[in-house]
Amino acid sequence: MILIGLAALTLGACVSARENGKGFDAGARRRLVVNWTTRREVEAMLGKPKAKTPGADGEETWVYEHTTVWAVDYPVPFWRPMSIGQTPRDLLTVRFTYGVVTGCSFARERYRTRDGRIVATDATTEECAK
């Protein structure tokens, strides 16, 4: 009887997820070469960026970002338990001057749930172009 009740709760749960950005090959950052890789090559490797920001003197910055936030709302009478979480947030910033890579940085932030809130637990950052 308990198993039937748990199955009903699980199947009746409302799941929602919100994706920020679009997935990209984070490992491709290791193939970027300063003063060599072009914008066209970066787009072929990683796809279209989430944002492009022009700068002065032929400079441009592309930003790739991806994470997913999710929530599960269990339909329990007189009580609304909810489970929430977030996948790691990957952020890749590629800098160009006149269409050629001049720098690149990659950051990954990890999260966990504490007291019903999503909080950052740690972050790593690295320069990624050779």
C-alpha cells in the first residue's frame, strides 16, 4: 500500500526546468589558439554565442553560457514539498581582435540546495586559449 502511494506521488509530481543558454562543447576551448583561431572557426566548434559585444579598434567579445534550473513540486494534500536544483553553470568568454582570438577564459560554478534555496558552492576559472 505504501509503495502504491509513493508511486502515485512520483507520477503526479509537476516537474519544471528552465535552461539558460544552450549547451556547448566546453572541451573545445582547449583547441583555441591565440593569434591563430578565427571567429569562423570558433563558431564552427562552439556554435553561435549567447551574446556578442563589440569593442573599440576591431575588438569583439563572445559569451557562451549554459545551465539548467529545475524544480519538482509533489502534490501532497495539505503540504507542498518541493525539490529544486541547478546544474553547473559553464561560462566561456572568447575575445577577438580583427576576427582572431586574443584571449579566452572558462568558468564553471557549482550549486547545491540549502534551506530551499540554490546557493553556489564553488567556482573554477581558467584561461583556455594557448
